[in-house]
Amino acid sequence: MLLEHTLAHLGRIELLVRREIWRTRLERGQRGDDEYRGLYVSDADVDALLDPPGSPQIPTSTPDWGSAFAIVEEQIARLEEQAEEHRESLPLDRLSRLFGLSPFERDVLLVCLAVELDLRYERLYAYLQDDVTKKRPTVDLVLRLLGSSMESRLAQRQAFEPSAPLLRWDLVTLHDDPGARRPVLLARYLKLDDRIAAFLIGATSIDSRLFPWYPPSPSKDGEPLAARVERQLARWSRQWKWHAAEFPPVVLLHGRYGNGQLSAARAIADTIGRGLLVLDVSGATGGVDTQVSQRLRLAEREALLSNSLLCWSGVDGLLHADPATELEQRAFLRALASSAVPTVLLSERTWEPARALGDRPFLRLELGDTSYAERRELWATSLNGANHLANDDLAALAGRYRLSPGQIKDAISRARTR
């Protein structure tokens, strides 16, 4: 159903391409074979791409485009009605809602998606642009396909401003023609982002450009949380929706290794009904990384696509001043201040944002060391009677070694391995 809905919308794009080919052919006239064949896409090539031999060709008289579009729109409406009945989330509609796309911007994505799924469109777009090397849609071609008048095309140019959703969220990218110097906007061509193309056909894997920050999947049975921590997280989670509408909060969970930061982040995500996207930025420090800003933007987009709580681990190097990481720190704080998704920071040290987060609410919770009673209970439950330790032995372990829950788990794991 999900893919069928996207394909139905692509069927409407094909009709737009057919209509533009018909208009173009009337303006140019029929092209015959000549000595320049091979430097352009011929009419016969286009006919073969659009329709197999024996089927109707592009008409020379005015076709009934209204009836053709009505059939496609009826199919789309039927699929959307079925999807609503089954409470399915249609990728194209969900993408439009997430990023506030207009109908025109949504159709721009479809024009670009067509060439990602079917190489016929490379030659069809080259034909419409009268250049065999122009296999991707230019801004001019998109406006011709989707704009009904000169006035509408002028208004639609705003969709390609850097602050507009298509470019702000990297849904598409603009590229210059390699053979042109300082090309105008109309001559620049569009490329659909690979992650967005995958999303539109139902793929769920995260953006490959985030892999350097993507740690191995953590175990679901993380460190247990103290009762006071659970109570505080529950209070915050109940109030979460009050903030999340316009200014989603930033939560700092800090404490030494093994005190349950990741478990606390997972508890928040579960309570507010989101997934948890954990990214480790400890490798983003120690030198200028020109991809940091882009990855930060892609991480926010990924959290929106997957309806996840965005969780940054290893952030100490980006939160605290260090001349060696000043550029990365500025990029990270700018991304936090402008982000539209709820965010959790995992660190060992506390941090005061001052005005760095703008209007975003800031919540902070220290995950302190465990008490003697908590450590004894952790040793007992983690061993689960496997080593048949006496109560005196458990008491000695809890009293002598002030280990965090994570360190207790690690010690038992290493002991079992040996």
C-alpha cells in the first residue's frame, strides 16, 4: 500500500511529462533523422520510451488531458482513503507534514524521484531540455512541468531559496552544470537526497552519512535507575507535551560512566512514545571536521523521519570550551538552539547553557553514585545466585568497591569470561 501510493503519484508526474512532451513537439515540429543524431534524443526515441511498439503515440491533436488526470487523481484518492482506514502512514504525506511542504514542493520531490526509480526519465528529461547530457531535471524544467502560468512560476521560484524546506532540510540539492560558468537558478539541476528517496519507497535504515556517529545498538537491559531518578523522569515526561509544540526541551543527563544515562534516555523516549536515536559525537572533536554541521542537520532530520528522541552521547568535548574544538562546539550549539526535535545530552560533567539554547527549555539531572544498599542489591541481582556468594561476601563487595551499576555489570561480565 505504501509504495503503491507513491507510484500512483508518480503516474501523475508521468502524465505531466507526456503533456510537456506534446507541447514541446508542437513548438519544435517533428524531428527527422539527420547528421546530428546521437547528440539529442529523437522523437522516435521518446515514443519508444513512453509506449512500447504498437501502442498509441503522443498525439498531434489536442488530447483530453483533463480526463487522463482525473483518472489518476481518482486512483490516488482511493489509495489515501484505504490508507486512512488502515491507519497507515503514507511516506509522501508524512514527509509533507513533517517539513511543511506545499503541493508544489511535494511534486518537485516526485519529479526528482522518477529518475531515481526509472532510467527512462533520464532520456525523457534530456529530450525536454533539448540536451542529451541534461539527464536530471533543472529548475526550469520543474517549473515548466508544474507551473501553469508565468505568474505561478515566479512565485514557485521561492521554493528554491536556501531557507525554504526543500533546501533547508536537504531534501533536494542544487547542482551547477559542469559546462556552465555562474549559471542562473533556472539552469541549475536538482538531485533528490538518497535518504529521502529511500524513505519515499518505504526504507527505514538511517542515513549512511551518520554512520561515523552511529554506535553499535546498545542492549535493551541497561543499568537500573534509582527511584529518585525514575520519579524525576516521570514528572518531566508528563510535562513534555507542554513544551514540545513550539520549543522542544533539551535534557542534560550527567554522571560518571555506568550510572544509567542511556537507561534514563530510553525511559524518557518510552514514556513519550518515541524511538531513541543515539549518536556518539565524541569523535567529532580533536580537529576541524567540515562535515560536522551537515551531519548535525541530517541527525535532526533523521529524528523527525523516524519519530525519535534525539540523543547525543559523548558531548563533553563539545559542551566545554576548548580552543581545539571551538568550531565544532559553535556548530553543535547552533544546531541545538535551532533544532525542532526533543533532545537528550549524555555527559560526564554538568553544563550551564546560559543563552546558548535560545528559547528552548533546559532540564538537567545528575545521575549520582549509588548507595551501599543499592550496590549490594545490584551485586545480588546481577549475579542471580550464579556464584553462590554469602551475604558477607556481597556486603564486602558493596562496601569496598564504589562501582556504578555499569561497572558492576562489566566486572561480572569479565569474571564470567575468565
